[in-house]
Amino acid sequence: MAAVAVHQFAQSITCHAWSPDQTMVALCPNNNEVHIYKFIKDRWEKLHVLYKHDQIISGIDWSIRSNKIVTVSHDRNSYVWNQEASEWVPTLVILRLNRAALCVQWSPKENKFAVGSGAKTVCVCYYEQENNWWVSKLIRKKHNSSVTGVAWHPNNILLATTSTDGKCRVFSTFIKGVDPRDSGAGSSNELKFGEQIAQLDLSFTWAFGVKWSPSGNTLAYAGHNSMIYFIEDVESSPSAQTVAFRDLPLRDVLFVSERMLIGVGFDYNPMVFAADETGLWSFVKFLDEKKTTQSSSKYGSQFSEAFGKLYGQSKQGASNDTVEPSRPRGGAHENCITCIVPLRKGGETVVKRFSTSGLDGKLVIWELDNYIDLLQ
Amino acid sequence: MAAEGFLEVENLEAIITRIEQKSRKIESLLKQSKPVEALKTALEGSPLKTRDERCKSANWIVVHRAIMAIKDVDGMLASLDPEYYDILMKYLYRGLATGDRPTCDQCLRIHEKLTERAGLGCILRSLADTVNTV
């Protein structure tokens, strides 16, 4: 239960996504390109470079059934890439944004995708057959700041967002002619496009990394104040739980099952959160076992040097010899983790493998072989 | 609007009275050499929501009195419940902001031990919270 594969792809990775069969990975090496790698024999080979954006690519998602890649960038544009013969052909999606696009996700049915942006808006895009292009519909005037994360409910209608105004919101994205009236989404079918279903005002600071549990019953998101929020029954009668933890804040989260969640972020080391039989969520442990040997160091963070100096000064006349220098932490990641993606085999309800990437340019694959181990 | 202002004034008077009561209780706890109890009393019911600087200063004076009376930092933290960590951290930063040498020395001493115990998350929560200020 640890990192099973670590590969340094670049100096830094902004985001990554896996092909439907999980043999290829698309990632952005912190520039305006998407690189597609395939693991051949015993090493990663670069197969394609998708080159169309002008600025850093902030989001990539690869659809499982239709095998399409969607990318969004700080250049305010989005492209949908379709594989024709051996080439990836881009189609421009006019998002009508005046600020950077920040994140993107395909809807579960893959007939829509959502883009969060710095223009305080969310774009929901769908394909128009007669014109042969992707149309963008905007959810405006609901967010007071940049939209940092989007997450689709399994019913293909509800969309959750997090924003730097500290709030998490849930919207209906029902589009006439795209979504059937009886799509099994229950009451959310009667809602108009862009209607706000809930606004969760739990965090006093930036919110990141929103996700739904596999069934869509629980919603989770992280605050930039080292807190994580779990909300049950958002649609009917929301009940929230707040979990404060002792380490640095999270950037992204992933439900591996209804009752277990992995959080990644500024602490370099994935954290496991789990709910007990009564549904009470709590921090369980760090995933990277190497951390335990490291945590014996004085503060266990890159700030230790600065703090040490500060404390050293407060002791008048005391020498600074006792101050421990900061050192590498020995885990799989060596910098902030910004992205966590499940590696789900067809038909599996629980995630057993997932990958993480971050500012250190490493892609790490993790395997959870034994849930009981995790809970110990 | 007028009614709201009136309510606010009422509230402020109530808060100040409460802080005065707290102050007397703390003095008596300190006389009985119960510095940890005094600190807990000081931190409890701090006026976080109000924007009124008078209330915040009055409460800071009380908390400051309790913080400065702490001799055994490890012992204090061992008997202080974790729910007080975040609020104590906020007051430590207020203490460091005064620039007063003895106050800063004491706050740094506690800050070091509190960080070991409560982690960096505690610092993040104190710094990031712009609504519940001390």
C-alpha cells in the first residue's frame, strides 16, 4: 500500500489524465503542450505532443467511452481532441471567457463537460450535431471569485463547484435537447439550467478540490485552512461535517469508496480520511509510509528552518546550533501535489489504484490492496 | 439600520461586562496558582464575531495576563484540551504583533511547543480565518 511506480516526467506537472484503457497518460509539463506517454516494455515513451494552446494548460480530462481529450488553458480557450488515424485533431470550443480557464471535467455520460474559470463563471459545454461544434453555456453571477474546481454528480445533471470566495455550490446543468427528461435524476430534472441548488458556506478561505462520492450521496471539498468538509444529502437536507487536521492544506481529494477518501496537497503526502459505522469522518493516516520515519524530525516541514531561526533568536544568547536544517522528506513526492486521478477498472465501485502529480514533476501510481490495513 | 446599531451597542456592553467578570475570575485563579485554568477561562467566550476593537482589546488584555503567567509551557499544553489550540494560536500571533519584547519571547516559547503539538494546520487556520478574528 504505497507508491508502486514513480516517474519523473517534467520539472513540474500542472495536470494529467489517463486513456480509457489506462495504458497512456496525457499530462501538461507546466507549459502550453500536452504530452501523451505510453508505457512500452520497460519505459515511458512520448507518443504525441498536442500543440495548440498559447498558454499553460490548467486542466485535462480524457473521456472513457468516446476516447476524447478535453483541455483548458490560461489562454481562455478549450479544445476537444479527437483521434483520427494516428493523429489527434483539435476542435476549438469558444468558451467566451475573459479570464483563464482553471479546471475541466467530462460529465459521466460524456455528452457535456464543465469548465471552471477565473472569470467567476462556469461553462457547461455540449456538442451540437447540426453545426458540428461544441457550444458553451455559462453559469454567471453566482460565484464571487475564481472557480477552482468542478465535479459532476453521477446523475449527469448536478454540478458542484468550489471557489476562492470560500464557498461550495451545487447547480443544475439540465440542457434541453441534450439531457432527456426522464434521465433518472429524480427531482433535479425539473430544474432549469444554472439554478443553484445549494450554497455551502463552511470555509472562511479558498476552497479547492470538490468531489462526489461514487453514489453521489456525499460531497467533499477542502479549505485552504487545513480543513476538509463532508456534506451528506446536499439535495434534500444537507448535513455537514468539518474535519480539521494538523498538517498543511489539501488541493484535491478523491473518494476511493463511499466511506474512504484520499486527500492530496501541500503536505506532499496523501492523507487517508475515513468514516466510521456512525458516519463520522476523521483523519486516519498518511499513505506514504516513509513519512513516519520523517515525522520524528523537529517540525516535519519545509518551514522548519525558518521557524528554527525564529525560535533561536528568541532565546537570548543561545547559539543556533540546535536548529535543524530542512531536508528532503523522503516520500514519493517532493513538492505540493495538485492532482489526483483514479485508475478505475471497468465495473469497479471502489478505486484500488490512483495516480497523483504535482509541482515536483513526478507522476506517482498508488495501490490500495488492503483496506483493512488502511484502517489500522 | 437604527435597530441594528442599538442591538450592537447592547451587545458590546454585555461583552465588556463579561470580560470584566472573566478578568476577576482569572486574577483569583492566578492567586490560587492555577495558570492553566486561568488561560482556559481567558480563551473561553472570546468575542470573535464582533468587529469592535474595544472588545477585542479588552479580551486581549485578559488573555495576555493569562499567557504571561504560564511558566511550564509543556505542562500547560498537556492539560489544555485540543479545542483551545486554534484560538490560542490566534492570540499568540496577536501577541507577536505587539512587538513588546517580553510578550514576544513568551509567545514564541509557547508557539514552538504548540506547533509541535497542533501541527502546521493550526497555524494555517489562525492565519486564514479573516472572519473570527481576535
